[in-house]
Amino acid sequence: MSGKDIKGIGFSGQMHGMVPIAKDGKVLRNAIIWADQRTFKEVDYIKSALPLSVFKEKLGNFPNSGFTAPKILWYKKSEPHLYERTYKFLFPKDFLRYKITGGMNTEYSDASASLLFDLTKKDWSHEMLNILDIDIEKLPSISNSFEVIGETSKEFEHLSGIPKKTPVIAGGGDQPCTAIGNLITKKDQALITVGTGGQLFFPTESLKIDPQLRVHTLLHAIDIYYVLGAIQSAGASLKWWMDNITSEVSYKDIDNTEDFSKPGANGILFAPYLFGERTPYMDDKIRGTFIGISYVNKREDFIRSIMEGVSFAIRHAKEIILKLGITPKKYYLAGGITKNKLWTQILSDILNEELYILEGEEKAAYGAALLALFGIEGKDLDNVKLKMKSIVKPSQKNRILYDELFLVYKDIYKSQKELNYRLFSILNKIG
């Protein structure tokens, strides 16, 4: 394929990040991404500055360090000279698109995940911006994800071989685009993605906000809403262990071991709060925990407990979303977890759900391409078909065990919260 064969370009990228741009296009500082934890004080300020009703009725989300709003507040307070020079705040993917087209824009899926967006008006929240004293002029204009909002430049043609004036669509955040890439466009479908983090993506045609704000409500890339359960450290928990504790064990070793560790990990339960946790606690200060460790445990038990603990966290999020009246008929599975047969089986068993895995990888990029196809040529996404790679079916032999362990898992947070907060306070004093 040559550059001349490219009919259009779509974009996808990690959500919640902040890239400050000067009027001349210069990047004023390194991006602050979704996993950054520096904004504890700003999160606490936002919680105190607005009544809870604003989050419940308009923003659809509870403050968390992952969102863009506290990052901008931190930036304004810590680097005011750069804030004053900032012409636009862009999300990561929008910065890349700016480099190709010269346009500083965003779209609804990323904007709705900033904590600066009014879901009822589908626009920037003037109320939130006024209270936080953030200049609305510094925020980009918002378009539909599938809308053509620019063309490739002559400079980009020289770099890529793609002809100038090739149409470029706005694109979408990684979660909406991953959903599009798995053809999750209707309310009777759900997508579970386990990569660095874990996400449960449930489309809904009407605005549904959890009264307790334990999950997120955001805009999809195709002009409907979705409810999202977010696990901060999913695959990252296993990577942390494999990289730092048992680096001599490979991921292939895990998958190829039939008698890896017994269900229940020989008594160990893991709470995957390595970056704090979003669903259901929205707590930046909580930290991860192993409980039940004894002399009989081996490294395999710890590894299995991590896979089970992340799966319990996903089940907890699913339980909350179902109580909102969203009842999908099928659950699709995507992300790096699909390469690990043992973990996919554990997840299916703990959820007690069949998990459908479609052919193909890099579904976020594929979803961005489908959005471009829809936006540029008007192709109906309902006519796109993907082959089924596999269906993971739950085993019932561990049903009772996992149900009982799940109840214990849900008690870990409240039993450990006070100790974690005391430790956090001590460590925060010494920097």
C-alpha cells in the first residue's frame, strides 16, 4: 500500500491527558497523562468547591486524579507562567492530529472525560469552569468523532507519503474506539478490556448516572452514551509483579502451566489498588494489598491471586453497572488479556459469563479507521463484520468458591482504608 491509497485518517489515543500548547504551536511542558497521581490536593479542592448534585446531575463523574480538570488546576497553581502562555489544552490524540492538520480541536468522547463537560448540554461546563477559574478560551472546540475537521498538510506529505489534503476526522478516545473496533455500538452489548488498566464499557441510549458516582458516564464516539467501570491497575498489576518480583518467569510459562495454582490461589486474595482505584471507590489514596499469605504459598499463588483479584474488581464494577438497569446480552473481551488463556478462563469463571473474543488486534486503531470510513464515505458501521476468534465459557466447578471469595474481596477496601490513609499521610509528610 502506498500513501496514495489512503483515503482518510482517524485518530484514537489515551484519555484524560493534558498537553498545553502556546499560540505558536510550541508544547509548553511534558504531557500529564491519565495515570499521573500528583493532583491529590486539586481533587480534594474540586470535591469541596462544588455541590454533589453538580457531579450527579451534570458532570456524571466524581473527581479523580485521572481526569483532566485537576491536572489543569495543578498546572495553573504550580506553573502559572506557563498557564498564562497556554493558548489551548489538547488531549494526547488531538495534539498528534494538530501536528498533521494544524487544527486545535477535540471531540465529544475525550471532552466528556475531562470533568469539565456538561453531559446534559453536551458542551463545556461554564459552571465548572467559572468555579475553577479556568479560561474557556483555552479549551478546544468540540466536534463529532466521525466529523472531518481537517486535511493533511504539505509537510506531512513529505514525512509520510500521504498526499496533502487527505481528509482527517476528529477520532475518539481509546475506550470508545476500542468499542467501535469490536463493533460495540448497541445497548445490548458490553466490552471488557484488560490492558494496563481494566474497563467495562456498557453503551446506553439514554443518560444514566450512578447516584453514588461509583462508575463513569461519558459520550461514545457515535452520539450515544456509555457507562464505564474503570480499574486503574489491571494488566499493570501483573506486569509490576512479573517485572520486579519474579522476572525469571515468562508470560508463556504462566499460560502453559496446566496445574498453575489452585482456584483461590491457596488462600491469597489481592486488591489491585497500585494506582489507587476508580470503580467503585474513586479513591486516589488507597493502595494494593495481599491478604491471606502463609508459609505454604509459592510464587505461582501470588501470580494467580493477581489475576483473580483483578477479575474480582471487574466483577464488582459489573455488579454496580447492572444495578443501573443496563443488561447486555453479550460480553466481548479485548486487550492483552486475550493472549493469556489462563487469565481469560479465570475472568469468565469469576464473572460467570461467556466471553466473546473477535479476530484482530489493536482494536482502538481499527475503531478509529472505522470512524474515518463512516465519516468520510458514509459507510454504515452495522454492515461491518468480524470473525469470532474464540468463546470462553465459564466452568461451574468453582462457582461457589469464587462467589464466597468475592464477598471477602469486597470487604478488603473498608478493612484496609484507615491503615492505608494513615500510611499515606506519613509518607506524604516526608515526600
